[in-house]
Amino acid sequence: MELSHINDEGRARMVDVTDKDVTCRTATASAIVNVSPATMEIIRTGGIKKGDVLSVAQVAGIMAAKKTADLIPMCHPLMLTSVDIRFEMTDTQLRIEATVRCKGTTGVEMEALTAASTAALTVYDMCKAVQRDITITDIMLLHKDGGKSGEFRR
């Protein structure tokens, strides 16, 4: 019985990090949730029926960072040492910033991006009853540090 006709170049696999040095790794990602001024006021005043939007989104982002390897097939499971979700509000935008840290052999960029994205999706879920045309934009890596490739800053 032949196991595969696919050569090594066509196979999906995780990157082997066995021989990489353990270093402190940090990544920060962001997402923007665009809402109407009326929706933002309801978020600010706690008028969403499902609860405190920012608290729930913060917890969702933290949980998502911890579950990234379950969602993104080639990500390594990591022992995260810190996940911090912060919010900045204007009249029509909620900017979400997620910073993730660990000591490990691979970076935490995907964990930061997953945290920011999931926090944004949670805001949408909680606010969709009051506004259906909410948009989520500008999901991006802002900064990463640690490891062989060094620092990246957008």
C-alpha cells in the first residue's frame, strides 16, 4: 500500500522548532470595529442587552489567544504568559489592541491576531441587535519581538 503520491514539498506540516532557542516573544495586533455614533453611545453607557460589551470582548480575546492552535492548523500550542486586550473609542470606531507574550521557541503573532479578531467579532455579536451594518477592518500585526528574526514594527 502506497502512503502518498505527494512529495515532501507539497506536504503540509508544522515548522520544526525543536532546536530553536527559548526566548521571550511578544506580539501586538489590532482590529477596528466601525459603528454608528448611536451604537457607540450604547456601548459606552452599558445599554447592550447581552451585557458589558468591552468586558465580554476582552475575555473572548484572551480565550481566543489561548485556543489559537486549535483554530489555525499549523500553529504550535504555546504556554502564554500574558494576554492583554485594550480598547480605544472614538465616536464611530472601537480600536482593539491585543498584546500576547510567552517564553518559547516560536512567536505569538498568530495569537495576537486571533485575540484582536475574536474580540472584534464579539463586539459585532453583542451589538448586531442594534446595528446590522457594523464593519470590522484593519486587522494587522503592529509589533513583534523575540526570536531569530528580531523585531518588526509597523
